[in-house]
Amino acid sequence: MPLTSTDTQLPPVAPEVLAEAVEQLSARLRKKLDAATEGCAALAERTADGGVVLGFGEDAVVTLRPGPTGAVTLAEQAVCTCLLAPRCLHRAAALGAAPLADVQPSADAVPPPPEPEGSTATSEPAAASVSVSVPEGEPEPRPEATLPDAQLHAAAALWQAAAEALAAGVTAGGAVVQAELLRAAHTARLAGLPRAEAAALRVVRGLRAARERRAAQRLGDLTAAFRELLRTAALLAAGSAAPALTGTSRRAYAPGGSLQVYGLCREPVLSATGYGGVVTHLLAPDGAGYSISDVRPGGLARARGAGSASVALGGAALDHAGLARGGLRITGATVSPEGRLGAGRGVQATPLRGTPWSEGPAAALFVRPAAEAVARALAEADVAEPALLGCDVTVVGAAGEDLLVREVRPGGPLIRLRPAHPHPELPHTENLRRLASYPGLYLRILGRPDLDRAATLRPLAVGPVPGAEHTLRLPEEWLGRADLGYDRLQGGHFPPRTACPAPEPAPIGPDPLTDSPLWRVRRLLETGVAGGRRAVAEAARGTEPLAAYGPLRRAGLTAAAELATALAAEADRRPRDVFGRLADSSAEAYARAWLAAAAYLAAAERSLVSASWT
């Protein structure tokens, strides 16, 4: 039967399977691949055995038979009946139309080099096939350890593929360009560079979303993904063996011994690829953060229902709603590098009584000023996701779909609260609207700072401020907090409107990011991502450098002006060969100029974000 909108579309495809299929095509067929990929999903029909067939004609039928994981992970799981198979356009188009599968750690992966015990002499990494300079604003790799040859080769290949993709941009970054990135990402995976591989896959997914003009895709996100990929590949190809750069496998769990954790909150998870579920955040007595996730295919319905689903960990008789307000004593724990708790056979868990936010380890989250927590998150942004931030605030009022609050401390900043997930079927936005209707209300908030915006927090849960009169009045069984993605605040949870004191006037000043002349650099970088090298060159030809970047110099941002000018000049460079004929420009030189400007912009914007919290 034909696939409908309720199906999970085409089965996910492993990146290396798609890359191999595109590589097998002739040059003539590669030029037709993008056009052939469009509309493939409409040809798909599901078979009785769980496979999917796509009919391109009487003599060309592609069959995708996913494996036990639900993804096409082997070449033989995608077959075509045409005479050119498996080197045919139909098979490559069907695979290219399917979503990319999440990769699993490879048993053949090269482990990252051990951290050096002391300072040792190093030799130049001659195995790298290209010379990649470290971008401006990035630390030089410390000469303490050398990457194995396989990792140096993989990083160099990834840098070359990323540079070509950047030069192409969204406009020309079709299936062939994406396949080269996927092949380089798979090589990085086998070499034991999971962070580089993940960065490449984010770029490929971003290119796909941008070319398909999906509503949720932001050009700024794809620009950040390119910056992360190029930065990581450049540092690795230069020989940096820092563990934060090589990364660790996403699900590489290690023994954690005995743990005692207490629930903080839960948040729904809803991805664009059809996955849904819940993540419950936990805290140990020493302040270490942990989480238990339950994310599977199922979309919105799965995300909404998982909030009350049973916790699959060591036989604990708790659901996620109970765990968010309870605790666990765990023996034989397994923990991922990100703090995710695993459910291995030897894991045993016993429920514990929960503690309110005002007691136990959670109380420390609300003691430190928000500015200090954000400064630490910005300093660690390249190696870790921002930790949850807690603060006490007073409600100021609504600002569109957002909520303005002010931190309760002398000189506290005005903070913008944005929905952690804007989907209308989740209660985030509705809860923020209700809170905005009570100006002067005191709130205790737990959320995740948005490091790309000025003084912005995405709250996951709220509760009453201890000792405050005009604050929330939540049911006793909620243990002093409401999960904004699952619980719905009602009128009875608030004090009388007349009882709330009028908040102090809070005029909304200029946004330090959007009003800064740095937007000129940001626009140039995003122009390159959208239209490729040619778009940057054409944009630079239309204006004089002094007129385009004079405001940057007048604002004291001389380095920004020089980097933007150098990027425009490199984009417009037209070298000639020994016979005077125009030759292809170096994608790597252009990528280095783009990365230098992007690294500077990221550092400058982080400085502005940090200042907005003070």
C-alpha cells in the first residue's frame, strides 16, 4: 500500500550505504541524481514484510529491506531490478531520498590516543595529506600527543570534503556533494573520530533540510554546523589529540558503580525525523548531573505519552513523572560520557523519596547568580551542552510569544524566557502565556540557557520561591515544581491577581546581538553557506569595502572588518595557470578565510551574550 503521512516515511539509511551508492554512479548519472531524488517518497509503497518498494517503471523497481534496527545498514538491503543495478540511478535516488540513520559505534573503530602523562617531544604529523592552519581565535594544539596516521588521514579527508561543501553552499550542495561528506564522515568514524563524524552528519542533514526548504531549518543553524565541522577537522588535521576533539561514542557506557540520584524535571523530546520521547534530568548529592532518556520512533504521540511511561532501569517501579519528583538508588550503574544512565543487565534500582528544589543537591542550583552559570556554560560550549540553570525571578510581562522576567538579586538582568519546544500540542507556550498574565509573580525557574541569544533562557520547569508570598501554589504531590512540557498550570495554581505587586518598569533596550554591526559579518558568512563561494564574491563586488565594513571599524571592530574583507577577496580570487587560463580556485583557502571570520564572530557574540546577563 502507498505510504501515508502517518507512516515513518522511507526507512533510515546508513550514511556509508548512501555514499557507496553515489560513488558507483557514472559522471553522467551523477548529474541527474538531484532531479531523480525529488518525489521518490511519493513512489514508495510498503510491503507485507515491512520493506518499502519504489517503482520507477516496469523494469526498475527498488526494494528497501531494513534490518533489525529498522534502518538500511547494508548494501544488499537495497536492490533494484534494472540492468544497471547496483550502479543505477534508481537505487541511489531511493537511498538519497531516505533520512539518514543514526550511526552506532563501530567495532573496527580506532580508539582515541591515551592522554599523555607528561610533556613529551613530538614529531611533525607528516601523514596528513593536506596542510590545515588553525583558525584565528582558536587555541594552538598542545604538542603533547600525536594522532595515529589513520586519524590524521581521516581528518584531512574530512577537511577537504567540508571545504568543497562550503564552496558549493546550499545552492550547489546536492546529493553528490553530500555523499562526499558522508564518505569522509564514515572514514572518520572508522578512525575513531566520533565528534568529527557527528559534525559532518549535522551539516549533511542541514543541507538536506535547507534544500527541501523545511520550515524548522534556520540558516544560522547550518552556518554554526559548518563552523563546528571545519573547526574540528582543522584542529584534528593539524595534529591536535585533545580528547574533546576526538570525542567519544554516543552510547559508550562505562561502569558507574553505586549511585544515588534525585529527580529535577522531565522534558519532552520531539525530533524532525519522527522520534519522540522524554528525558528525565537527575542530580547526585555531589552535584553531578545525570539523565534517563526514553526516545523511540513515534513522533508527537510518543513524546506526549512517554512522560508517564515506566522507567526502564533496573526494575524500578517508577514512571518518568514519578522519577522527576522522586529518586533512585542504583547499583551496578552504567553511565555514558554525557551522564546518560544505561539499563544493563546488572543494573539494579530502588526508588527513593524525592526532595524539593529548596533542599538537597538541587538547592545549590539556585544560589549562584545566573551570570556566573552562563559564563561557565559559554566557556565550555565547545565541549559540552550547557548545564541546567536555576534562578529566582519576578514576572515582568509578555513579549510576543516570550515571557520577560527579572532575576531576583540587586542589579539582576532582564531575562527572556522562550518555549523549550514551540510545538502547539505541547504545553510550553501555553504555560508561558499564563505566567505572563501575572506580572509581579515570583518564580523559581530551571532551564537551559540559549547561548546564541542575549539573556535568553528556555525553561523546563517552574516552582514557587521559598518564603515568597506572591508565588505559585502547586499541589503537594507535585513536590514544588511543574514540568512545563507536561504539566498544565491552572488558575488555582496562582495567587489572586490583585495580590501580586506591580513589577518594576523594565524598558526593553537594544538587543546587543542584532543591533551590533557584527551582523554584517554574520550576513556575509550566511550568504556563503546559502549560495556558496560565488554568492560571497558577487555580494562583495556590489559594494566598496569602506562602505560595507566601515561601520565595523568605527565601532572598534577592526579585526572583524579585516576578516570580512579577506573572505570577500578570497571568494573573488580567480587564479590562472601557466598559460594564462582561468583555473579552479582553492576551496581550502576559501574555507580557511571563512572559518577565520566565523571563529571571530562566534567569540565576539559569546562575549556579547555573556555581557547581556550581567
